[in-house]
Amino acid sequence: MLMKNKLISDLKKNIPASNVLNTLEERYAYAQDATNIRRIKNLPDAVVFVENTEQVQKVVKLANKYKVPVICRGAGTNVVGACVVEHGGIILNFSKMNKILSISKENMTVVVEPGVVLGCLQKEVEKLGLFYPPDPSNLAVSTIGGSIAQASGGAKSFKYGTTKDYVIDLKVVMADGQILKTGSGTIKNATGYNLNTLFVGSEGTLGIVVEATLKLIPKPQSKKVIMAYFDTVREAVLAVNAIIEQRIYPATIDFMDKNAIQTVEKFYPANLLTDKEAALVIETDGFECSMKYQEDIITRILNTCNASEIQVSHNDDEYNKIWTARRSSMGACAKLKPNVTTDDVIVPRENLEALVLGIRAICEKYSLEVCMVGHVGDGSVHPQIPINYNDEDEYKRYKLAKAEIYDLTAKLGGILSGEHGIGSEKREHIHKVINSVALDYMRQIKKTFDPNNILNPYKIF
Ligand SMILES: Cc1cc2nc3c(=O)[nH]c(=O)nc-3n(C[C@H](O)[C@H](O)[C@H](O)COP(=O)(O)OP(=O)(O)OC[C@H]3O[C@@H](n4cnc5c(N)ncnc54)[C@H](O)[C@@H]3O)c2cc1C
């Protein structure tokens, strides 16, 4: 207790005292993230709102002095327990480091602080005719720092890749307080090891990102969304491959199963066809003159694949309505029961049908409801399972189902996360998909970067 009091007092001496929170209520509010873990067992000792790099370095110095964890936090919207507090320590809140520092039209790059909200960044660069494609469904709130740390993707990953493909340089405060730069402002770099990709997806365990330089691309002139409904999941999945085989490359090919369609329509009416088994949400983009051509080819393929109904957006309102519906799936699911869990498994696309039908069979076996959405163009599926955590039996069945879903994914040549990360929620399963030699090397990397194990300890492994 004495040690904790000294830590708080040192923090308040080094950081403006109003930026250091340590009442019980405040600590409680930051013990949880969007993972919605079942029981909060540990609270942080303090929450610090940092305003600049020097303050981050000061906090890291104190964490080393008192040997307490430092857990970075953007918007707290990760769904794998990456910000969950397990051993006390300091939450570093980046909401005050939220400036876009510069946008270069010439270089097509942007330099940002980690607390910038992704959707705001997209709007700003789009004003200049530029484009930052990574788009997790909650981009209205999630931050650049958090999306770098979780290697976030989103619907547009299919055509444009994920956060990994856009980070060209990071300024990072290391566990000993030194500043490391991972890359350069150039869009190509073959100079030494690629530290960018090491930090992207490292979940705050290797260093603290205080500035990021991101690559931008030209904003596509036009976009349109086609929603296609099917009477079987199999037909929907086959249509995904049929589109790709025709060398048409939509920006997104997303999926909703019947439960997801019905649940969303119930809570956010968007005229979705609730009697259909599955739907694909296909976005095309590009030059205005190519839009009709793309629509015609895709519609033809969808008809050949037995799509039972096709809706096409004709204006921004219709476009936004369809995407709002698709992005609302987790929020809608959360209304079915007191709690909701979401997952993120990915397989080579040839095994997509087996994954979707397999997840459904596993959930049926354990009498669990499941709403399935996913970025199926990538082979990525998000089973969302509404649950009542107070129901011991249901929780037990959920844990068994979750383990079986991971076993199935591994058997189908897949991996445990395409974009959400591992955090604390999946670490006990990581050995199912990463071999022991690779895991050993990962642990050694962690030790080299963070010998005192203060940076978000025990996450991932
Ligand atoms: C409704 C919903 C829909 C979602 N849809 C998608 C989706 O489609 N695709 C997708 O990829 N994800 C999705 N996610 C997951 C989530 O959006 C991402 O994980 C998100 O980008 C995390 O951002 P955040 O700012 O909330 O980070 P946080 O949750 O605050 O933090 C995430 C991780 O980043 C670390 N971190 C934060 N800032 C820093 C920093 N400056 N330096 C080092 N580490 C840092 C934290 O310690 C933690 O480990 C969804 C989540 C929700 C709730």
C-alpha cells in the first residue's frame, strides 16, 4: 500500500496532477474493455492521461522504479482483453494525444499522434482526395494507436490490406524510456529488419507508440454497395469464390448469416430481408466510368450463383444504410442477452464453407445462439455469441464451444485472429496455431524489448 501511495505521489509530481486518476470508481472504469470479460478481478493503480512523449517517458521510468505494469489504452474497444488489467499498474490513456500532425499530399503520408480516432483521420485525408483504408467496424471511436497495436483490419482489407500495410514509421517509447524509430517517411524500405511489422499487432507488449507515419493512397472516385441474399450459406460462400475467380476485385465482400440479418433488422430496421439464410455485402469502388461495368459483372455472377434477391445502393443514404446495418451486428446482438462475445477466426478461403457451417454446428451442439458476420473475402468470420454470464451452465458451454471453434479453425489451416489480436482471451489457445519454436522466439523478442516485463505483461502468450 505504501509503495502504491508513493507511486501515485510520484506520478502526480511528474504529470499534471489533474491527469492522474486514482479513485476507486475511476480505477474500476478502466479495468475492463470492450471484451466485456466475465469478472473484473484486478484494478489499475492509476490512470494517466498523457499529453506528450516526455510524459510517456516519465511514466515508463516510474513503472521501472516501482516494477508495475504499463497498459496503453486508446478507446478500449478491442475485444480480446488486450487492455484488461491483470496485475495492477498504470493505464496510459492517449485521448489527449489526438492530433493529426501533418498530411503530405506530395508524399501521400500522414503523421499522427496515437489517440487520433480512425474515422476522423479518414475524413480529414479524404478532404484532400486521399484515402486511409483500414476500417474496423467501430472506426467511429477506435484509435490509431489501438488499431496499430491490434493490427486491425476491417471490411476493406480484402482489396486494400490491413493496418500492417500502411504503417511506414513509428516513434516508440521503449520499456527503458529510450525512443526507437521503426522505419522512415519513405513508402519503400529495405534497410534492415522490418520493425514496423513487428510492432504492428504487438498489443502494447513491446513498446509504446507515440507517433505514427502512415501511407495513404488516392481516394477512389466512386463507390457503391451491392447486397445479395441467398437461400443457403453454401450458395453465398460459393458466390464469394465465383466473384474472385472472375478477376473482379471488389473493395469488400462481407457476410451476414440469417441470425445476424434478423437480429440487426429487429433493432436497427434497414429493410433487410429477414427470411434469407445469408447475405453478402459487396462494395465496389473505382473510377465513375467503371462502376456500371463492375455492377453488371457482379450481378451476373450473383445470379448465376442463385442469389435470390439483389439490392444495389443508388445514393449515399442507401449506401450508408446498408453499412450501418452491417456494422451494427455486435450492438444488435448485445440486446439479445445481458452479454455478448465476439470472435475472429480466419481460414484459407477454400475452407470458408466448412468453417461457417462448422461454427454453426458447434453452437447448435452447445445450445448457443450465434450471429455470424465476417469479412469473407479474406476468409475471416466473426461469430457473435449472446450470453448471460450469470448462467454458469451457459458460460461452461460457451467455453467448450470456443475451444472447439479454435480446434476446427486450426484443422482447416486457419489462424486464431485475422484482425482482433490475442490479448488475454485467446492466449491459452495460441499453441494450436503457432508452433513451439516460433512461440519461443516470440517470448525471446519480448524479453529483449522488455526485460522487466512491465509492458502489458502476459498478454498474447
Ligand atoms: C463493435 C466492434 C466492432 C469491431 N470491428 C472490428 C473490425 O471490423 N475489424 C477489426 O480489425 N477490429 C474490429 N474491432 C476491434 C477493435 O476495433 C480494434 O481492436 C481497435 O482498433 C482497437 O482500438 P482502440 O483504440 O479501442 O484500442 P484499445 O482497445 O484501447 O487498445 C488495444 C490495444 O492497443 C494497445 N495500445 C493502445 N494504444 C497504444 C499505443 N499508443 N502504443 C502501444 N499500444 C497501444 C493497448 O494496450 C491494447 O493492447 C471491433 C470492436 C468492436 C467493439
